[in-house]
Amino acid sequence: MTKLKSFLKRVLHIKIRTKLILLILVTGALCLTLFRFLWHRKWNTYYFLAQNLPSSMKFFPTPDDDFWGNLIEEAKKYNVPDSEDDKEAVRAIEPFFSLADEYTSISIYGLEDGLYRTSCFPEAMLWSEPFNTFFQMTYRWIDEDVNQNYERAVKFKNGYASVMVSFYHSSFFLVPYAIFCLFLCVFLFLFTVLFFVGKKIKTIVRLEQAILQMSSGDLITPVKKSGYDEIGILALELDKLRFTLHENFLHEQQVHQSNQELIAALSHDLRTPLTILKGYLEILRLNRNPDLQTDYISRCIGKADDLKEMTDRMFEYALVFDEAADSAKELQPEEMPVSFFFDNLREHSDFLRLAGFQTSLCFTEPDDQNASPFSVIADEAMAKRVLNNLFSNIIKYADKKEAVFISASFEEFLLISVRNKIKQEEESYLRNQNNASFASDSLQESLYSPTGSTQIGLKSVRKMMKKMNGDLVLQIEDHIFTAKLQFSTKKPTL
């Protein structure tokens, strides 16, 4: 079985030139054999046609069917000359030869001595055209007798004599038959060769159409397989090229989209600390809380440091949106104290109150932070950006008439929950956009950005949480929007 598969594989991979040569040799041998077979059966064909074709369709003359019966009856009326020199007897038997048509020769010989007595020559052989042409062509092209000779003992008035009859009717049949056989064999030979060549040309035309489709931008339609020869290999490689171009095109689109998202995310993340920084500076300029000026200045310096860190770590933004880069360099989260998240939540809560919001904090901070039973697995800079994006959306789209509830709890993970009421104009927009639940990612990503926003904030939060092995859960119910951040935690080893 292995040898057979190997043999078939070699046969399938034969080159076109070799296939064509083998086809010519095999087809030529078969056509030559067919010609020899047909020519060998020429007399069978002649008699078959002579007996079965209607007289109106016969293209060659045939002897009279009653020729021999008439000849035997007519011979009884005449005497056979004693010799060919007996002129009077020869003239007397001449009416006997009227039985022969213009393509028939009759000769009389003595039955006992075998000597020639008399004969009649076919009139057609005296003509120049058309019989003579066919007769000469037949003798010139066909190396055998074309006339049909028959000899019989016939009873005449004065005794028996040997009568030899030669029919030359077949001279009109053999040449056309030979031309027909030659034409048929040549036609079959050329048809087979041209069919093979035409099939390959059609394959080349299909490849041309496939190339034109690819040049017009159609990289989805596959190139049909065309065997295993040179053209088949070309089709296979062309299909691989189409697939590669399609993959590159899709990758280029993804890269372009990632770059757009990167720019939008960077702009969004930089705008958030700038807004907070501007708010603190405005409070300092108005001198509203002189007792807290030192704290506000420290917070301004902290936001400036955050901005510097963001600009220094722009490459990490690319990791959030670029899958290729993401696979090349994985983010390495580290263990962080819970106090980091509590401090950031307090800071954002204070800023919300300064911006005119009511806030409610609901979490218990350990008295001894070092004794906290958990440490959070996250990246410090990325966690800051997550909280900045989340509270930035609250400032833009939350209703100031209702309190913002901020809570933190410990289960198998650190759960930070932020809940607020949506502004009336934003709520009506969301209701018009979708009457179903907000379970889909695309809808969740648009919750706080329906009117003119880039919708990049929560999308960035989701991706950054995924990179830190966390998750973002968004819910909306009875005009209340809730965002839950789930950070992985780790218990200290004893």
C-alpha cells in the first residue's frame, strides 16, 4: 500500500511537459492501432454498406444483385469460341458481355485447357475522369488489389467454360474510406492533445481571474486547486499568497484601530489627572480652605507625578491595545498593600465633594495596615489609571443631586464598588438606545459616554483590569449605575 501511494504521488506530480509527451505517444499509438483495425475491416465495411445502405445514400457503385443468375441463364444461349483467333465466334458471343456494367470485366477461359478465349474490358477504365482518378489513387496509395475477382465454371451452349469476373466498383469506396479512417484517427489524436492543452489553458485563465480578483481587493475567495503539476503548484502558492495578504490586511486594520484606541486612551487618561490638578489649583487660587492648602499642594504634586509617569510609560498603553506587543511582553503585576487603594478612594471621594457631589464611603480600614490579611495583585500605575477613568466618568455623567456610594470589601478578591445615579439627559439617551439589559460588552462600554464621548474610558478600564487578572462588572438598574472592580488578592504565607 505504501509503494502504491508513493507511485500515485509520483504520477500526480509529473510535469506538464512529460505529461504532454506521454499523451502524444500513447494517443498516437492508439490512433495508429485504430487505423490499422479499420483498414483491416474495409471489405466487411464495404459489404455491410453495400447491403444495408439505401440506393439513394450510396456514394459508390455496386454490382447488380442478380448478376450471377442472369449470367448463368444468358450463357446457355451462346457458344464458347474454340480459340481467341476464331473471330466469327468471338463476334457472336459479344452480346453476352452486355450483362457487365461499366465497372465489371468478364473473361472466358477454356475449362480443360485453361486457354484464353475472349473478354470485355470495363468501359469506366477507359475514362479519364472520375473513375480513372480514384482507380489510380487506390493503386498508388493502397498496396493491394482493389478489384474483386471471382471465377466460376459456367455451362454454355456448346459446353462448360471458366468465366472470370472482376468488379472494380470498390475503387470508388476504398479511397474515401481510407480518407475517412485517416481523418477520424487524426481528429481523435488532435482532439485528445488539444483537450489536454485546453484544460491547462482554462486553468491558467482561472488563475488570471483569481489574480484580477486579488488585485481588485477580493482576498476572501480562495483559489481553486489545479492538480500537482507546475500550474497546480502555482495555484497553491497563489492561494497561500492570498491568505497571507488577507491576514496582513486584517492585522493592519487591527493595528490601525489599536493606534486610534491608543491615542484616544492616552488622551483620556491624561485629561483625567489634568482635570483634577486644575480643580485643586483653582481651589488654591480662590483660597477656600486655607487649612488644607498644604494637603492640596501635595495632591497637585502627586497628580503631576502621575502625569510624568504616564508619559514615561506610554509603551505600556500600547500593551493594552496591541495583541502582538502584548504577547511579546506580558505585564508583571506585583503585590500591593490594601492601603494604596483606600488612600486613592479617599482622595477621589474628597475631589468629588469639592466638585459638588455627595459621597459615602463604606469600607473598613485595618488599624494596623501591616496586619492586613490580604495583599492585592496589581500594577500601581495601571491601578491609578483605572480609578482615574472610573471617577472621571462620575464627574462627567453622574447626577449631583444623588450621593455617590463608594465601597470596598474582601472575598476571594478585593471588590471596589462605585454606585451613582445617571443624569436625566444621559438616562433618556440610554433608554432610547437600548431597552434590553446591559449585559453585552459593547453596551457596557457606552454606559457613561453616550453623548459625544469617545467611549474609550470604560473600554480602557476593562482591558487594563484583564491585564491585571481582574475584571470589570457594569450594571444599570432603576436609573442607578454600578461599576465593580475585582482585583486579585493573595494571603500572606505563615
